[in-house]
Amino acid sequence: MTAAHPPISHALPYPTGDLHGTLMIQGTTSDAGKSTVVAGLCRVLARAGVAVAPFKPQNMALNSAVTVDGGEIGRAQALQAQAARIAPHTDMNPVLLKPSSDIGAQVIIHGRARMDLDARAYHAYKPQAMAAVLESHTRLREAYGVVMVEGAGSPAEINLRARDIANMGFAERVDCPVVIVADIDRGGVFAHLVGTLDCLSESERARVTGFIINRFRGDIALLQPGLDWLTERTGKPVFGVLPYLHGLHLDAEDAVVATQGAKHGAPDTLLRVIVPVLPRISNHTDFDALRAHPGVDLRFVGPGMPIPPADLVILPGSKSVRADLAFLRANGWTDALARHLRYGGKLIGICGGMQMLGRRVHDPDGREGPAGTSDGLGFLDFDTTLAPEKQLRQVSGHLALEDGSATVCGYEIHLGVTEGPALARPALRLDGDRADGAVGEDGQVLATYVHGLFDDPAACGALLRWAGLGGAQGVDLDALREASIDRLADSMAAHLDLRAMLAPLAPLAAVPMGDAKSAPLPLK
């Protein structure tokens, strides 16, 4: 606990130890702010001394993290665990779907890949998935006082109501209260909230205790008539209006964040970094540290766009390496990469991007699509074969650049087994005397299986200097993330009526149930 953020337990209308139960945050749409609201509430409660854990029954995302128990969960739940000041665990996201096509996904249960199913087959599988969800929720309830749950998408998706495990289907099974979040920055916030309620069953509407309006900018007094109308129309209170917070450094759940903060240096002093956006790009959070770096101009290049002149190009992770290789070729990007290297540029491949840099990618069992072999880019002398078992591990070690002292901390999530002469020049030396990746003979190409390559400031600085940014130092991404979580929690403590919103988690005799518009809980 820092001096800047004293405990809020003195401001609660009941002892924090009396807070028990499950509270679910659902949204009117995808990206309404469910992930950030859960993260902020986890930090608010953790500051107050409440034992709180995040939980998302079902997540569909290609950004994932490796847990302490050696499994795989959505990146957002790892962030929420950090907000709760606990280690991420597979029970926090028991069902993770990693799309491999527009209608199919790899199904990960309790952190382990179990099968690949199309949408219809997965719908039939949902009763078994629900059993895994309830099992994890029970374990978290036994270990923590409060379980803060994030829904998925919207509960108003009528076509997904049958066998739902992600929103109201879960809430009904565990009998928990629900708060609905809507993003006012999108427009139509009142229609979103009223329309969502109208799509729910009577019992589902009854468990909605109120609303949060997210990402507001403007004069709150001009919004007040709408808030009054909403409460009168629905009979549900608005627990608060959260302001639009610029500059948060929080892990994205899935969507690529294409913009970055304005850079103050002259354009010709910035290191130009390009990341091609592949159809099945995964773990693009690898580049958050570069987006935050004041000396880096990072740009994501989408389909149909040429790769512009750059100092460094990074091929990201991919859920479907051979399909994304074909996409690279179809967009003319392979020729652009060869030209980039001829002009002296640097090239990094991470995980699936590493596999693309070799001679061939073999998928004999059809793990990521039709069985077969694809030619790689041929920039490094190795071949990759996709194996049945996914390798999942947290790793640490040193970067094999400069004097080899730059530390690296990250994680591996991959099916590939890579072999070839290029591996004799590893990119990383990992703890346990294990080599990883490769550096090309000319020093222009670097490949690694390690995600989070830039997250450690020492490794980030060394890689930027290797790419041409003289004297560069890395940014401390974890410190930026912590500051963002605290800023988010500050905002929620200032703008939400936590007394009313947390009332279902406290003994009724200990909670003054008066006006829902009572003053919000202060932090100090």
C-alpha cells in the first residue's frame, strides 16, 4: 500500500471482511469497458483489504497469458489478477476460445487446449464447458471473499441465449447480481441500456442492480436529465458515470490498438517500427512497451496497405501461421520485407512470426488448418513442425545482444518445434541453460518464441539500440501498467456509488440501503 493510495476501508459502511459473494459486470456491447471496470474494482477492493479474484467464464481472444499453474488464460484476466494483487490462475478464465477461422476456434479448458470446434459444434459442447466454468467458480469462491466476474459481449444477443455460459446463463446458475456497463462515447447509450434490458427475461432483469456509464467527456450537468429519465424508465439506478481516461497503459483483450500517443521528438529522430496486422495476429500486447516509448514511432499496417520505409519490422504471433504466410504473400509484403533487409533494416519474428522466418512450416496433423507444408520466408535456416502438444511456460533469461547482460522476462505459447543450423546462434539464453530463437549471420534478423520480449526495460533498450536507436533505454511497462490500474481505481472510487453497488456483497443488516444516489466512496 503506497502513501498515495491509502486504504478505503474506513469509508466503507461495513467491515471489508464482511464482503462476500459474486458480482458480475456485463456490457451492452463488446468493448463497453467490462475488462477495465473489473480491473478497477479489483484494485479498489484489494486496497481495502478485501480478498478478491477476477473471473471470466468464457473469453474469445487471441491475446493470452501463461499462468503460475502452467496454463493459458485471456490477457485481460491476467491484468485483472495484477489489479487484485494476486497471481493469475487458470480458474480465472476456465474457457478460452482462440479463433482459427471465421467459424472455428481452438477450445481451451482450464488452461489446456482440448479440441478445435466450429461454432455449431461448440454450441453443442457448451453444457460440458459450463461444468468447467462452475467448477472454477466454486474453487475461487472457496479461496476468496469476492469474485468479480466479467461477462462477454452482450447479454442481449438473442441468438446466443440458449446454453449461454458467458453472461446471464452463468449469472442465473450461480444466482449473482449483475451491473451493466455502457460506453457513452459510442453514442446511443440510453438506447443501449434500455434495449438490453428489454431483451432479457423477467428473472434476468430482476438481477440487474444498476448501470455504469463509461467513457464520458463533457459537462455532467447536461447528462443528468438523461440519467434521471433512465432511472425512472427502468427502475434501476445509475451507480456512476466514469470519465474518459486518456493514456491508460492496459493490456488490450483482443482488438489491435492502432493509435499511440503523440511523440514529441522530430520525426527523423524516432525509430520507425512497423507491425503487419495478420488475420490471426495473436498477443499483439507484445508491442505495448514500444507504443509507450517516447523514441519509437510504432505503426500497425493493415491489409492492402504497403509496408512503408522503416528501421524495424516485427512479424507478430499468429494463431494460423501457414494461412497468415499466404496472406503476407497475397499482400505483397514478402517482397517488401526482402527490400527492407536489402536497405539495411532490422527484422524480428516473435513466435508464429519466428516460424515464418524459416525455410518451411510443416503441419502434418492439420493443427492450424488443412494438413500440409508451406514455404517460409527463408531468412533463417530452420524448419518448424507443429506438434500435438502446446508448449506453455513462463521464462526468464538474457538477451544474446551486446554483452549479453540485458534481462528478459516473458512467456511461451506455441505448438511449433523448430530445428536447424540457425539455432546455433540463439537470440536468448534462458534460465536452465536453454537457448531460444536465432540471430541471422548478418545480424539483421532476430527470431524468438518468447512473448513479452520488450516488457523488461533492459531487453527493450538493448533491442532498440540494436535496431538503430542510439542510447535508447527501455520503458518500465509494468510500472506504467500499475500506475494505470491505480488511476483507474482512483476514478472509480471518486465517481461510482460503491456503497450501493457493493451492497449485495455485504450482510444486509450492515448496509445502509438508503438513496442510491448517496455520495460516492472517497479514497482518502
